[in-house]
Amino acid sequence: MRTRIDDFGRATAGPSSALLRGNHAHAVLAAILLCCATILTAPGLGSSHLAVRAAPRSLAPQPELYYGFTYSDAPAVPTVQGIEQHTGKGASLVMWYQAWQLQGQPQPFPTAGMEAVREHGAIPMLAWEPDNYPQGDSDPAFSLSKIIGGAYDPYLRQYAAAARAWGHPFFLRFAAEMNGNWTLWSEAINGNSKGQFVAAWKHVHDIFRAAGATNATWVWCPNVENAYTTPLEDLYPGPAYVDWGCMDGYNYSTLLNGTPWRSFSQVFQKTYQHVLRLLPPTMPIIIGETGSVEQGGSKPAWITDTFTTELPARFPRIKGLIWFDIAKGGFDLRVDTSAQSLTAFRQAIASPVYQTDKYSLLDQSPIPSPEQFVPPTPTPTPAAPLFGLPKTILTPPSNLGQAVVPLLLGVSIVVLVVAWGSAAAASRRRRAARHAKRYIRANEERSRR
């Protein structure tokens, strides 16, 4: 390596030193850029679109289900809270029953009940039944032909208008268990005939649509099938009229003559497969009513198996479940029929699979499955400026990383500008020194001549 003499007569060790001195500004720039890159790639700092690092490997998504309980009518919030405290977790669904008439009096849309449930954080589900409660085995006034013919259109239009005025999403489980022979809207009784259920469903649905009540999510809910039920193909209105599929079914065991103890899969699997063939592949399904008695087997084991194994692993399209927490007709299906059953239920729903009461801001219609729920972003309320500065400037951000990165980038830019200016000034001084040196040498040569 050759020794060089710089512009001030000093010996240097070679071209590398000269390069570093001659390109001081570039070296400073490279150092600053290196610092910026280090900052941006530091763990926990910066936004994901700025950081240059490998994304973590995503795990298989965990299934999510809504869950809740039945109530005879619109429950008061303290009643809901009492059951939630009893079972150890807030419920994401609250379902109650409403007939079109109660002892001959038309029943209005339950705005107050809907709002109370929504503010509590749960999603309302209304089991809406076209009958006059309590009714007998037949009531010609509520035949399907009466509904189709428009006898209840004024009531339905008023009801749909009230639903629209309330404006928030809710599940409308209309005319459930239509394939059995114990409901007035069954095609097997009350003077009804084949094809009328679908026609009546579409008629009611069209009135809601015309009223703009699109906040109703329509739930089509047959009972689990047996040898005596009407074929589901005859009762399905089609995807344009249904938002969620549904099934009702119970483990009545020996309390129902000739019925053995049955697991959740034995109760639902056959009908589940049938419903899957009818519904579009993306339509979610909910269990509208279910439960188990104690007699004939282990109810705690039934509960544990249902919630921890059956639903998450064997019924992937099921995205919600309503437990029939009522003792009725000689069947006590409540979760606390024994201390062991209550404990099993509390432990099962503690899983993050089962969603809690976090849906007060739900604004999606039709209501999506839990995995597709998108919490809306609240609109910030403008605050009065303090000392002339907006509140957003004075309030520390919740994400420190998002604040630190812009700050460090700003500091880096300032340092870069200062360093570049310093390097430029040093370069100008060196050029001036060279000119002065040449001038002195030239004068010395002229003197020697």
C-alpha cells in the first residue's frame, strides 16, 4: 500500500483513510440509515407495515360459538344476571318466546326487552310464534291459509315497522319446529296443507323486507327428525329467505317412553347432515333448544361431552347453542338439576370457545358467526383544546411503539440534516485549504525563479 501525502502535507496509510475522509457525509448518511433500520426492526416497535421481520406462524383458528339460555318471556336484566352469576359466565344469547296474541290481544314488538338485552351485551333471539297463547290443538284463526291470505298483514306491518325503528340486529326464530305435529303452523294439523308453510314464511318475510326491517336475522328451526316428522325439503323456504339454519332436540332418555339415553351426536347428527344438504355451504347453524335430564345416565358427562368434544369437533357448522333452562311437561332440563351437573356446565362454558356478553355494539345484519363479528370503531368525541392544542396531541397514545417510532425517525432526520451540513462545511474548508496551499506553492516557485 502506498503512502500518500494529503492536502495538508500529512502522510496517510492508504486509500481507505482517504476514502473515509473524502466521503465523510456518505459515511454519516450510511450510519443514520443503519440506525433507522435497527429502530424499525426492533421487536415491539413500529407498525407491521414498516417492520422488516418475519410474521409469526398462525395457529389453526379456534372455533367460536354463541351460547345462552331460554326464558319464558322477555327477561329483566337482573334475571339474566342471576343465571350468569349462577353459571359463572356472561351469556352472548338471550332467547324468549312471544306469541302473536296473548289471550286474544296482539303482542307488539318488544322494544324495551330487546334494548335491555342489547345494552347488557347479549344478542336477543325472539322465538316468535304465530298463535294465540295459550291455545289448544287447533285454532282456525291461525291457520296457514289465514296468514297467506293477509288476515294479519296490518299487525305484521306494524310489528316490522317497530323492529325497523329499534334498528339493532336480533335473531328472529320464526315458527320453529314446523316439522312436528304439535304446533299450529305444522302442515299436518289445524287444516293446513302441503306447501303452505313455505308460502306463509315468505309472506311474513316479505312484509319485513318491504318495511325495511333488515335488522331481523331469520332463523329456520326444525325439530330433530323422526319417523313422524314432515320432510324438511317440503318446509325449507330457500336461502333468499333464511339467514341461519337451526335444530331443536333433547336427551329425554327414559322419561320419554321407549327412548334410550342418547348423546348429543345421537340426538342431532342425522338431522344435522340433512340440514347441511339443504343449506348453502356458508350458512351457519344454531341449536335453538337443547338439554338433558338426569335420569338414565350421567348428565354431567353429557354436558362435558357436548361442550368440549361434540360441538367443537364434530359439528363445525354449528355456531351457537341455546340451553332450554326450564322445567316443563315433567322434564327438568335446567343446568342445575344437580350440583355435579352445574359444576360440569360451569367448567364447560368457561372455555373461550363460548362467547360472553360482548355484543352491545353489534351492527352487522344478518348477524354473522362469532368468528366474523367485527366490533365497530367508536367515533371519538371532539374535546375542547387545552392551551390551544388538540386533546389528541396532549394525550399519550395507548400504543407506545406507534409513538416511539415516528419520534425516533424525526430525531434521526434532524441528526442526518445536521451531520450532512457539518460534512458539507468540512468539505468547503478542505477545498479552501487546498486552494490556499496551491497559491503558496505557486508563489514559492515564482520566488525561486
